[in-house]
Amino acid sequence: MKNVLVVISGPSGVGKGTIARIITEKNKNVALSISCTTRFPRDGEKDGREYFFVGRDDFEKGVSENGFLEYSEHFGNYYGTPKDFVLKRLKSNDVLLEIDVNGGLNVKKSFPEAVLIMVVPPSLEELKARLVGRHTESAKDIKLRMDRIEYELSKSSYYDYTVVNDDLHRAVEKIEEIILKEKNK
Ligand code: 5GP
């Protein structure tokens, strides 16, 4: 069986982070990639666990040295996938990237064999309730994120698979099945 590069995307608040964490905890062959970002850590986040938190200068240096598989800017901050980190891990593991839609499509350009999975909410109302409920964003940020949701969902037709997160465990199982199927292709 080959190792696969799997991209999980979906609107902010859809639960993709939780899904990615459960999959990597349950499946020791699947390594979660850690992105770099210039945004400040939220309460409870740790450098080198959720993200590598870096300054803008360091990030821009990484860009100029071609150190990212892809990167983009959201809400005024940079986010990028460290190239070395992913390529090294892919030699021994499946690698899971949890990144936005543009990032996923950019990864597909450089890695056509990457498997793109879009996680979608059962409804937009449900998603807004989740975003408000986690109390980590201001009202202005929530509005910005809601505006982005429609854009993200409009790109789902370019993704290889769409998984509805109406039930966390069912969504995890569906993604595990996709990974297994792709590994055996
Ligand atoms: P958050 O600030 O909520 O952690 O993430 C904001 C957005 O950045 C999310 O849509 C998340 O998927 C995206 N993101 C996280 N890491 C990366 C990355 O490495 N590259 C890109 N393009 N987007 C990322």
C-alpha cells in the first residue's frame, strides 16, 4: 500500500480540526502536518502542536526560499504548509493536511495524486451556531468567516470527495474508508 497525501478542507467551524485529530490519534500511520501561521495563538494553543507560530518576517523569508508547499493569507495573517515537513513524513506515513480550499487546490497542482476531501456542515445555521458557541472569535470575525463559508463551499466540486459532518464518528469513518481506498489504488 502506498502512502497518501490527504487534504481536509471545509468552512471554519465545521469540525475539520476535531476530525483530523481523531483520525491521526486512531490511525498511527496517518501523520498530521503542522502549518505555519503569523496569527497569534488562541488560548490553549501551543507552538509546534496546533501551528508553528512565526513572525511575518520569518514567514516571508520562508516564502522567498520556496519553503512552502502552498500558502495563503486569511483575515490578515499568513498560513502555509511547510514543504520539508510534509515530504519527509510522506516517506514513512500517510500525511493529513488541514488547510483551506485555495491551499488544497494549490497542493493538487503540485501533487495531482493528493486526495482532496471537503467537510461540509449539515446546514449553514448549524455552522453559525458552532462558530458563535466556541467563543474564540469576535462578532466581526464571525461575520468575516461566515462570508468566507459560501466561497469555500462553492469550490467543493473541485474536491475528490465531500463528507457531511452531521455525526462526528460517521464523518471520521467515511474519511478513514476514503484513505484506505486511496491507499489501495
Ligand atoms: P484558524 O485561524 O481558524 O486556525 O485558521 C484559519 C484558516 O486557515 C482555516 O480555514 C484553516 O483551514 C486555514 N489554514 C490553516 N493552515 C493552513 C495552511 O497551511 N495553508 C492554508 N492555505 N490555509 C491554512
